[in-house]
Amino acid sequence: MAPDASSVKAGQKLGLVKHWQNLGQSAEALWGECQGSALYQVRVDLSTLSIQCSCPSRKQPCKHGLGLLLLTANTPEAVPVSDPPEWIISWLAKRAAVSKRKETLKAKTNAEPSVSQTKTAEKRQAQVAAGIARLDLWLNDLVRNGLGNLASQPATFWEQQAKQMVDAQASGLAARIRRMAAIPNASPDWPERLLSHCGELALLTHSYQHIDQLAPALQEDVRQLVGWTRKEDEVLATGEQVKDTWIFLGQATEPIERGNAQRTWLLGTQSKRPALLLQFSIAGSSYPDHYPLGARQQLELAYWPGSAPQRALIATRHGSTTPQQTRLPGVSTFHAFLRDVTAILARQPWQERFLCTLCDAIPQYDAASNQWWLRDSEGLALPLTQGEHWLLLSLSGGHPIDFAGEWNGETLLPLGVLADGAYHVLLKEEEA
Amino acid sequence: MERIVTTAIVGTGQIQLQEASTGTPVDALAAQLVGEQERKLLLTAGAWSIYRRAGYCARANIDGFNPVQALSGKDIGSRSHPGEKVHTPNPNESSEDALAPCSPRATHLLSMLLLQHQYKPLLPEALARMQQAQLRIPHALLPLVLTHSTQDKNARAPLLPVLGKRGQWLSRFNPAWFWVTDSLKDAEDLQLDTAKIIWQEGTSEQRRALFQRLRAAEPARARAWLMDVWPQEKATNKGNFLATLNINLSAEDEPFLEQALGDRSSSVRGTAAELLANITTSALSQRMRARAETLLNYTHGTLTVTPPHTLELAWQKDGIVVEPPKHVGERAFWLGQVLAKVPPQHWAQLFGVSPAQLIAAAKENEWEATLIAGWLHATTLYKQQEWAQALWERWLQQSSDTPPPFDTSLATQLLSMLPQQDIENAILQLTPNAAGWSPALTALPCAWSHQFGERYLQLLREYIRSSQAHSNQYYHWVQSVNLAAIALSPSNFDLALIPWELPASPAWYGKLCKEAITTLTTLIEMRKRIIEEIN
């Protein structure tokens, strides 16, 4: 959960008893005072693992918070169970008050939209419609002049069109165009890939123009894909809520315009439903939440509306987190997994990422082509995303393991595995 | 390539016959579209793309084999029918381990040692403790530890016993980690057939590793193999392989070495001559002794030195190099080379004197520097402890001499030939001149005795307290701290961790001392944790 490798190091240094005083923990929280350039008060809310520290560091969580967690994990006897001091009680009370305020807000959003809100919405409708009309003309031009000509186009060619979509308040379409910019010349079959992207984009604008003919759930999908966002409060108030014990399987990050997007995948142990928690870090800011990867917790999730709900947020947390040590509730063959993918695509054709939890999987490395594969119990295999997967191979040792990964239609990105009764989160590079 | 793709690449504006077929059922759907050509093509492409994504199938045959399977002759591609469980054991699987995994806290400790640069020097100690406790590296840390030891060769030997079955198995897949398998192979299970293939076709590093093992196991066969390929080898390879004959060197090697003495490459000739000199019964050894006796004479406490004026061809054939390096006279150069190839104890026997007496007699001589250098080389070549001791005594006296007959790095070499107790005593004689003993510390094995550690810490405290910034010794003290942190005996830990009194001024000096002491105490505390948690 550390923001970068240097924080991990700094945290490990502070994970020794000698740096700390007034350590303590209770059912709700963990606290201690750390001697830095001043005496810093560090507190951890155990239900969310959110850390607060009185130090001036802009990194979140700071090294003091990480140090306290590491200290508690390594030498639990150094952090006695005791009554929280005043500064912890008041902090917890404040946090409770904030979450209450959020709930009041939630109640408010249920009220009827005001006249001015309706007007703003109508104005935006018109803007989006005009933007889409221009986008369709542009797409037609691309195909009329031939995709072959696009190999030599500068980045500004795509960026210009993306900006127009931002101006038309269709940020979803803008993001799709930005992704297209990276395709020309990136692979031998790039014209086919680019054509697929253009085609799916055309299908999307077509669907938006005929949105009344779609089922209500698909209408939601299309609106969201174009760029109409649902506020978190709205999702909390109206989204489908699922209470389950959820496993935090792993995380992937991807650069976006001016920052990074972080995807955290969860799987419901009873419902067997996947859920995706999205967070953004813009211009170097930190992600608002830190999730206990590799652990399970009872949560109530609220899904964004849609025909194949995937994105969700945490509505309420019940109980504490425990490490995931039992087998993953996954499918046993790729056949079953890909059938599920087909079923989802039949409902929501633009879905791009799918959670793959496969039991009894065996990773395999083909040195000759430098390609990593994941093989299922029937001997069928899907390629793993390019990368060094030695940790995966080491954990498996050629034995079947339970695997969690993200399928993008072409390759599997490993998120974590359960091997020898312990779940291991597989993060790229030094994000551990 | 499907028609729809070619049409899109060229552009609908350029093609007369506008065809957008995909060769899939999507075409039937596309036939219902109305409107502009371009729009129709785009929508068809979109549907086709989703059609293919939804119909994706997993691969039944994975390209290529991995090394293990290729060896076992089994095909990973051959699979059972859907729904049927695979019962045959996977040739890929690593077998069960006799070693126990280490505790979660020990695992955490190991990951700290691997991830934090400052702790890396402690890794060999931690690995050695794991071996003692019959533990193995946890699976999750194997790639990290293998990568580390691939770069840091010192960490290889202590890693091998704690890799466990899984680590050995894993290392067979990554070419960068093949050194594990290479070093694990015992001399006994050297498979001659495969070894011969490596010997003929392997990389030079593989061949060198193989040759070393073979020479250790079967000296005669190794020599025979080398003689087979000798005429075709490059000079650099010849030199390397020849030097390996040092393992299990015997009189049986003499004929071949005599042949190598006639090689075109001077470095090969040099190596052959050195090896022959090491076989005391060899003809070359006898020739060298006879030559040396014409150069030195000792009567009534006086040493007479008569270096050769010309170099005979026979001498050159025995590996004596003609051309001296810059600033060295040729007579001295030749003399030194001959002396280096005569066992030093030969002189003591010949003249009936002790090494110390002979060294003392050389003191007045104009050729002293050459004599000392020659004897020094011979002492290291023939591992003569008595001479090492005597030469060391001579080195201690050198401060009054100008110029000193030999330098610090040679002195360190001498020291390392002595038993640990003697080295420690020798170093303690040098105190308090840190410039003198700090390099000598490297001659000590990496586990100091309790007494030595105690004395070292005492001196270090005195030095730091006295704040002798002006003495210019701080560099050596700071250097020594890095070594002490690793080499101090655990019984000295408490002494090392007693708070240190640090000088306040001058500021730069105070900072320097503080950094050095922080390094010392951090590493010592870490070593304490290693001892507590790995057992």
C-alpha cells in the first residue's frame, strides 16, 4: 500500500520499537508517537486501514504510518491493547461524523432535480449530440482516405480530435480516441486493431443516437461510455448493493491523461461476482483509499448501474480484514471462463476487462519465444501479459495454484495467486 | 487478410469495388445496414471485433518446450480431453523439500536484507544461519534472491544450500540462473557424455566450470581432454585451462607442461613455467634451483648477489621474460623471476640459516628490493608460513627505510597466509597507526575473535572521543567500521551498542563520525535480529 519504493524502505527503517513511544491498539484503531524531526502522532483506522499522521509529508501514507503497520505486524507484543488516548478518541469521533455527513448527502440526492439542473442537463445533451455528429464525420473520413495513411500522422492528429470530444463533454469518447493514438505501427497487425477500435467506437455512437431502443440497463452503459458520469453519492443511493465477504485480489495501474488510474479487483466469496474499484491520481496526488490487498473483509458494495455491473464502491465495511488463506471461488477451466466472457459481451459489447479467477492453474514459460502462459486443468492455455513472471512460477513450482488475473481479450495480467495456503499479491515492479 | 481490412487500409474513396466482407456470420448482419459506405464498413468492423472477442478460444498447443520437458522428452502440447483430469505427474513439478520454510518474521527479515542496499553485506551471514538451522528460502523470495546472487558472486556459495528443491528447480528455467545447476552438480555425477558435449560446444564460461570439476574429480582425464583440443584452442582459453591444472597438480603433468612451455603465447609459457616450478621434482624446478644458486651466495653472514648480465636462451625457454617493464632494470628483472620460482626454504637449507637471518643479510644489499620481491612471490607460490612470518617482521621495520622494499597490498597478502591468531596479534602490534593496520584488516577472515573485537571497539571509542580530526586518520577509521560491522563477533555486540560519545566540532568531522557509527550500530542491530529470528 506504500506510494513508492522509497516509502517502503523508510517505513521499514521506522518499523523498529526504538523509534516509537505511547504505542497501543484497540478494536478500532492503532496508534503511536514517532520521533522524527518532531514528535508525530500516527493513527490507523483498522476498519479501513486509513492512516493519519501529524507529519508534514505529502506522501500518503507517510513513512511513519507504514512504519507503525510494519512494527505491529513484526512485533505485535510491542503494541499493547489499551484504552485509546484522547487524541485517538476525538479522531475516531471526527471520522464517524464525516461518514454520517456523507450519508445525509446521499439522502439529499434522492430529491427531485431542480429546474436549473434540468436546464444544464439539456444543454449538455445538445453539446454531446453535436460532438458525436462531428466524430462520425471524422471516422468516415478516416475510412474513406484509408487507414494506411494514418501511420505517419503526428500525435496531435489524435489529440486534437480527443480535445474536441472533451469540449463536447464526452470524455469517454475522448479517452477512446487517445488510446487509438498508440495503435499505428505498434504491432504488425495494427491496421486491423485500429479498424476494430474505430468500428467499436462507431457502434457506440450509433447506439447513443438510438439509445431509446435499448434496454434501460444498456442505456446506462452507453451513457457512461460516452462520458455521462454517475456521482458516487448517486451510486450509493441508487446502485445495486451486494453484501458479501469480498477478497481484495490485486491491483493494476494505467497511465491516463495527467495522472494514473488504479483498478482494484474484488471477488465475492458467496456471490462469486467480480467488482472493480477505480481510483485516480491526478498530477502526482495520492489515491484517496488504500485497500488491504490479499485480505478478505465483509463489505457492502454498491455497483454502478449497467447491464453487466463491474465498477463498484464500498458502501459499508463490516468487521476487520483477515488474510485470504482458503481456495479462491473461481472457475476450473478456461472454457468456463471464456464462456462467461461471451455471456458478458452479449449483454455489454464494449466491456474491455474481465476478472479471471482460475483454480488449478499452472504457469509455464517458453524460453524460446520468451512467452509466458497460464495452463488450465484441461491443458488449454492463455498467454500472460508481457513481463517477468518468475515469482508466479516460483510460487507454483509446477503445481496447480489458484490464479487471479485480468483478461483484456488478448492477454492475462496476473493479480495474485493462492499457493501453499497463502495468497500472494503479484504487483509489477516495486509497487509492493 | 480479410477483405474488410484491405478495404479499410486503402480507403473506400480509392477502391471501385467496395467490399467489406469479414468471412463470418457478421456479414449477414451487415447486409441489413443502410446508409453511407463508410458508416456501413465501420459498423461491420465494430460488430466483427466484438464477435471475435466473444469467440476467443484458449490455445491447445503451446509453442516450444521448456528445458526440463525437452530433456524428459514429453510434449506439453499433448493434452487430455476436456473434462478429464491429468493424472500423469507434471515433469515440470518441483518435488517436495526436506528443508523447512522459515518463519514469517524471518521471511520479512530476509526481504529487508534483499531490498535495502545497506543491509546487503549481511546476506551471506543470514544465509549461513539458515543453512545451520536447516531452513530454506521462502518461495516468494526466490526470484529476488537468485537475481541478487547472480549479480553478487559472493552471495552464491552460501545461497546454494538454502535454495531448497524449489529454488533449484526454478533456476533451470532462467538462463541467467544456470550457474545454480552448474555449481550444484557434484563431481561424482558428472555425466561424461553430456560433459563431452559441453566441452566441445559450450560457452567458454561453461567449459571452464566443467573443466574445473573434471580436474578435481579425474585429473588424468582432464589433462587428456585438454591435450585433445590443445592445438585448436585460442591463446586466452589455453591460458585459462592450463591454470586450472593447478588443481591436483602432480609429476604426471610434467610432460604436457613441458610441451606447453614451447607455446607461441608468452602468457601460456608463463603459466606452464609457474606450474612446473610448483612440481618440485620437475626438471624445470631443478634447472631453476641450479640457476639461482649461481646468483646468490651466503658466506659468513654476507650475502653476495650476482644477477645475470645476459639472458641465455635456455632461461627464456623456461619462461623467464626478456623485456622488463618501464623503470625496472633488466638484470633485476631477471633475478626476481628466477627467485620467484625457487621454494624459499631451499635457501635456508642450502646456506644453513633461518629466513630471518637471510632477510637481515639482504638489508645491506643494493639488490634488496628485488630479493624481497622474489622471495615474497615464492612465499605465496609455495605457501611458506615461516617465510611469511619473517617477511612480515621485515615489513614492520620498514618505516625507517627509504624507499620501502614492498607495499601494503603485498603485506596484506603475507598476513593472510598466517593463522588468524597471528594475524590479529600482528595487527594489534600496528596500532594506533590506523593508516598502517586498516588495510591489513582485510587479511583477517570475516569472523573476528572476541578479544580482537573488544580491543578494536576500545581503540575506536578512544579515537572518536579524542577527536583527532587533525591526524588524517579518520579515513582509515571510517573504512574499518564498515568491515567491523560485518566481522565483529556476536559476543561483542553489546559492547558495540553502548552509546557513543561523538565529537561536536569541527562540524564536518562530527557528521562523518556520526554516519560511521550509525552504520555500525544499524548493521549490528540487524545482525542481532538475524541471530534471534533465524534459528
